[in-house]
Amino acid sequence: MRFNQNIFNSLIPKLKDRGFDKSIYTEHNGGLEFYKSDDNIDHRITLDLGVSKIGFVNIYGRISFLNVIEILSEYIELRPNIYEAIVVNYDLYKNKEDWIKMHKRLGTLNLKTISNIEYFENEIINHIDSFIIPFFSKFPTLKSVNNQIFEKLSFEEFPNYITGNCTLKTLIIMKMYGNPRYEEYKISKNEEYKFYVNQNSSMWKSSYDSFLSLIAYLDKSDNYNQIKYDN
């Protein structure tokens, strides 16, 4: 893993120049993370590398919001020490052809020479500048998530952008901003849960219970007034 750590150390100053002043190197799998955060929002870049010198796996950006996670954690058990993202860069994956080309090019690059390693690092930075930072700029606040996703897209498209526990995260954010589609979305998801519970109660009952508990909290005016949100 020494090889991955060298790349990590080389990328640190380049990403600090772009505002990502915090970083984590995960030694057991060679994962690299660079992030910036304030009181509520966390923008994170993750670079997965394999165990060999031809080990590029993936690079992606994710955004998390602490106030959403705090409410969510009261109703479902979140995995400890695992980054819980709210928004992922689905727009990038829609352009599959370019994405596949980039993966193939970097994934087959033999990183044994200094010139190849420098080329690899430059390509990573170019990718971040071209695709990940614009994604972060698109969603600078939680309100922008509500405006750009929940007010404009179909319900079926929400999971493309909202990763893991999409329904609960969506309800929390919609309620925070008084989204006029909140009631419609809540009713549609309630019907979905009831359908799946009828199909397989042992698999879906606990998830449905969490859903009901969350909406009971969100729909109490006293609780709603206490929910913190940004502008």
C-alpha cells in the first residue's frame, strides 16, 4: 500500500488548493478521501485504488448534510464510521460512454514509471475539475437539493441522486423546506410500503415502522418548527 500512499501524499496539496483541506488515507484498502466541511455540509471526494500498481477502481464525489443525518439516525440504525452521503453525482453516470472510457484508460495504465504516475495524477485532477467540482457547485446548500431535485424531477428519479434510504432522506428535506409535493410523495410511499409489507412482512415491516415513525415526527408542528435548515 506504500504506492497508494505516495499518490495520496502527492494529491494532498493539489486538492488543498481547491479547498479540500482535510484528507484520510485508509491503509487496509488503499482508499483516498479528500473533503471540506462546515457546520452542516460535507463535500467529499473518494478515490478507490487496488492493491497493485495497476489498481485504479473508481473516483466519485458525494455530499452529506449533518442536520439530515441527525434526524435520520433517530429512526434507522446507521453503520458506525461509514460516511453517509445524501447526494451523489448521477449526472456524471448518465454520460456512460465518457465514463467507461475514462475508467478503461486509467484502469489499464501501468503505474511503474514516474511519468505514468504523474499522468495518472493529472488525469485525476482533471476529472475532479471537470466533473466533481461542478457537481458540488450545483448543490451548495440543502435548499438547492430541494429545489433542483425534489421540485423538478419525478419521484422515480429521486433515487438516482439520493443514495441509500432515499425515501426517509427525501421526506426530511422536503419537510424542512415546505415542499408542496411532500404530501403527495408521502402518500405514494405509504402505498408502496403497504404493498411490500403485504408481499413479505418479515422483510419490510421494520422499514415500514421506521417510515411511519418518521412521518409522525415530521408532521407534528412542534417538531417541524425545531428542525434546523440552511438557506
